[in-house]
Amino acid sequence: MKAALSAAQLPGGSAACAKAGAKVGSALPGKGTVIGFGVGLAIGIVVDWWMTEQFKEKMSHEMEVYIDGLKAAIVHGVGDEEGLSAALQDLTDDYNAAQREVLRHAIVEVG
């Protein structure tokens, strides 16, 4: 009974394997339930660890793809929306035109 209560508090695979191990172990005389629980728990921990690594790798990959897409959208734009690259070029062109006009005006005023 105590083993079953402890299993309920374990993460996914650990709890399932521990419960299954305890059930199978209960067929053995003596401490079979405890031994089955322990073996099941060990197997469950390995399963949880492996699944966690798989999940971490999957999430890392998905986040890298998302961040790359977001970066491309910000820099180059999406669809009809221009990105920062085009906006920066427009700003530079406007700034150069304004500087040219100021310079031309200064030369005409002095001359």
C-alpha cells in the first residue's frame, strides 16, 4: 500500500513502471512487491530520463526554427510588409537626400 502511494507521486513513466513492477512482484512470496516496485521504478526512471531528453531536443529544434523564422521576418519582412533591412535602406536614402539638399543650399547661399 505504501508503495502504491509513493508511485502516485512519481512522474509519468516512473509511476507506471513502479506500479506494474509492484503488481508483478506481488505474485512472488515475501518481499516480491517491494522488489517489483524497485525494479519497476528503476526502469521507469530510465524511461522518463530518455523521454525528457527527447522532449528537450525536440523543443530546442522547434525553438531554433521559430527564432530563425522570426529573425528572417524582422530583417527581410513578410509578404507585403517590409523588414528592417528595407526600412534602414529607406532611412539612409532619405538622410542622404537631406544632407545633399543642405549641402547644395549652403553652396548656393555662399555663391
